Amino acid sequence: MAQVFDRSSNALARASLVLSGLIVIALGVTLNSLQRSPWVTRQGQRPDQPVPFSHKHHVEGLGLQCQYCHVSVEKSSYAGIPPTKTCMNCHSQIWTNAQLLEPVRQSWATGASIQWIKVHDLPDFVYFNHEIHVNKGIGCASCHGRVDEMPLMYEQNSLQMEWCLNCHRNPAVNLRPASEIYNMAWAAPSSDKPVWCAPTGAAGPTAQQVGCVNSDPASNNPHVAQVSNPVGIPTGPGGVQGVASSPAIPMPLNYVKFTSQDELGHYLMKQYHIRTANELSSCEVCHR
């Protein structure tokens, strides 16, 4: 009886299996590269806005602070897009007839909002709280890049889950003093430019409970913190059960010198009471 398959069929079968495997691998690599590409993440893209607003002109040129336009950056889950009134605070006096600002004047006259295109747009299933990041020592430039050097706003980072997790696994690399959160040009400490930090005992957001300076405190006037008397000294009527509020006792700040971002970051993690890497990497942090 004649053979159904030729002797070369075995070789063809092996070759087809190898080729199928290569196709599957190539398809996986292609899809992985595609979902990380700017075509999906919109990283680096500059969308056409109703008004070509220049952060470089307003921040670097005019010296406006982030909070002037993004008023909810420290107290809300979102930074907020400024209302037309914020623009008109200045542009009712300057560039009043500029054609470039016609959409702003039209919005002010009609009360209709300017239809800005959101650049940093996270998926709806992601829970992101802007307030906690700012008040825990994350600077604007860590996520948004050097906004003060952007004539047109674009997305500096991919904002994908792996990018967020890289920071959550080691937040120390991005933590900075509260006084430097809005400083776009802030650089990490080094042996040539050290940073000195100390707890202040102040109330308020966690990041403001640590004071940092760029010059040796020992060579300047002593920095003094005001802390409450822990035992409560009776000072007469007016306090609870005849004890007045505790008087403030001046105490010198105990500054610690840092010459690297790793040292400073881990110090601030402890002072800011930031959770461990395992806790920060939990899915419940973003997905609720």
C-alpha cells in the first residue's frame, strides 16, 4: 500500500511548528511595543488646544506659581483646570485685542467653558489623589516634567501602571523637601551641594513638618522650633480643669546633613510616614 504522506512531510511539519512559534512570539513583541508606544500612551504628543497656552512663558517668563492657576493642587484629588476668570485677571488689562485670546474673551462673555483637551488623562478605573502626592513630598516635575520649559504642554511620562509602580516600589528617589515641591529646577543633594533637614514640630500637611535648607545651619543663626510643653504647666484659669494651654518652649532644630538622594529620600520617607514598598504596591492603592 502506498504511503499517504511523502517522506518530506515530517520536515514540513517541524518547519511549520517552528514558524508558528516565531509568528506568535513576533506578534506578542509587536503588541507589547504598541501598547507602550506614544500612539497609545500619547507620551510626548502636543494636542491642539483652543488657546496655545505656554507654560514656559507664564511660569519661567512671568514667574507664576502652579497654585495660582491650579488652586486645588494641595487639597483635592485633582489639580484642576483654571476657570476663565483666572485668565481674565490679567488679560482684561493686557493683550486685550489679541486674536490668539479670542476664545478666552468669548468664554468670558458667554459664560461657556473653554474646551481644553486634557493632557494627563488617566483611565476611569484608576484612582489617583493629587493631594496626597503633593503633601507627601512629590514635586510637580517628578510626574509632569519641566513644565516651565514647555511652550506647549505635553505628557512627559507614560503614566502607565508600570511607571507608577516603579515609584511606589522605591518612592525615596522622588521625595523632596516641601519647600522644593514647586521648584521645577530642584536638583538632588550631592557632595558639592548637600541639604540639611530637621523635623520642625509644625502642624499641617506631613511634608511641612520637615524643614530643609541648602546651607549649613551651623554657620547661620540658630534655627528654633516652637514645641508644646508635654507636661502642661498650670498657669492659671482658662485652661482645661484650671490648666492653661501649654506654653511654647524654644528648642534648636537637630539638622541632619544629606549628600545623596537615596539618603535624603529614606529620611523623608520616615518623617513623612510613607508606607512600605509592599503596601504602596498593593492594587488597593489605586483600584478601589
